[in-house]
Amino acid sequence: MQAAVVSSKGQVTLPAAMRALLGISPGSHIQFEVRDKEIVIKPEPPMSTYRGILKGYDLGDTEPEKEADRSFE
């Protein structure tokens, strides 16, 4: 277990070893969750993780229907 100090602004620096283990780098997004009296920190996977996730699935017609042109008088 590692410890950190909370600054006067409520900021905490995550230890480098933990950032490396979780793949957290500058600009990474993280989620906070409170469980009982604990704070759980989870990294959000980058959007590139989801690329191709629906490959091979038939999504049907995903193109929205177009509205007819409107006439203005």
C-alpha cells in the first residue's frame, strides 16, 4: 500500500508505480467511486479501445431517414 497527502486544493498525486500499472498518463480520464468509506479510482479506457467492437454484427440500416425539403413562402 502507498500513501499520499491531500493538498489544500483537494489534490492528490497518484504514485508513479500505480499510474504505470494502470496505464494512467497525462490526459487520461479516471473515474471515482465511493464504496462504504473507501474511494475507488478506475481509469477509463481510451475510445480507441472500442474501435471495431461491432465488426461482424449486422446493424441494419443505420442511416437516418431524410426529411423532405421544406418550402418557404
